Amino acid sequence: DGEVHINELKNGNTEMFWNPTSEVRRQRLKRHIVLFEEQTDFESERLWQHVTSAINKGDQHKATQEKFVLEEEQRNAARERRESGVEWRPLLFRHDAGTNEWRYKYEDLRPWDPLNDIAQFEKDGILQTMERHLSTRMSNHKATCINNQITRHKRSAKDCRRRKTSDQPSNHSQNTESSCSTPESVQELSDDDGKYLGFESLCAQCGKEMNHLKEIHSAVLSLQKAQQDIHR
């Protein structure tokens, strides 16, 4: 958060190593941390509190002592587990046998999607991303429009059959039957069927929003590719 200098002890020279400018500060993500009182004994801020306090006071000797005490307690606990045959099962990390490294179980390495991702947060140690779900909203809206049109279509077909059975047999009733004949099953309608029956054309909002969503999707793919290239 502040300036960092390199002090050359041999000649006494001081060199600026890092200076967080106002521009750097503006680009920072908002920091969210769990309150110290709500942290468990093994969470970093509480676990390393005495080491951190010594470092902040500039007491390197005290910080080293506190670090040794902490690590010795961890070694003793591991030794007791081995002797009693208790297996250590990490809640949030897994061991990668290929790289011989510990990796976070819930790591999310996909590029950030500024059009769909709202915020990233941690709950019970699990990293999660809050999303807008634009595509889901559009799918639900489109499905609602089509279902409404199907309902009207069924009602119209039912009225036609009712008129056909109530009228006296005549040339007129035969014409009515042929003009009102519709497919009996409309549950299996595809997108092409919807266009054929005029469902999609009846909702101008669907058409505009679908075109807009396609443009957004294309832009997102381009951004994701650029971010992946940068990451590599």
C-alpha cells in the first residue's frame, strides 16, 4: 500500500522499488475479508497473527521466533497423527501427484466475463462467482413466448373442432374442417416449426434481444480468446 525502497548497505544508496500511484489504486479490486472474530484457528490471519504483529513492529527476531513456534506445533500435530494412524484430509486442497503440489479444489481459471460475471466471493472456503445468466433469461423469455402462442393455437384448434361437430353436415362444414385442420401434437415443435406457425415473428422483442445476445456472445468469445492468449 505504500512505497518500497531498496537500501544498499554497502554504500548507503536508496533506490525506489515500488510506488503505488493513484492510477494503480483506482484499478484495485475491492477487498473483502472475513472478520477476525469470525475466523477459525487455522485461517491465515488468525494463525499467523503473532508473526504479523512482530513484522509490523519491525522486530525480525520476534517474528522468526513466533514462526518457529507455529511450525513446531504443526510438526508435532502431524507426528501425533502418524503415530495414532489418523489420516489428514484437507477440506479445500488436494495433492497433485503429477506435480507433487497442493492445489485448491475449487480454483476457477476461466477468464473473467465482464458481461455476465458480477462478483467473485468466498463462502465456507469455496470460491464462487455471481453471474447474470443473460442466456438463461433469454431462453426463459423465448420459451414463455412460444408456450403462450402454443396455448392460443390449441385453443383456436379446439374452437374449430367444436364448431365442426355442432354444425349440420354440409359443404360449408367440410370447408371449415379443411381450413381449421392443424397438427394434433404441438408439444414437439422445433424452432423451425415455431417459425412456420409464426410464433417467432409475433414477438419482435425476442428477435431484437436474440440478435443483441448474439453480438454480445461474439464479443465475449473475442475477449476470452485475448485473455487466454495473455494468460499463456
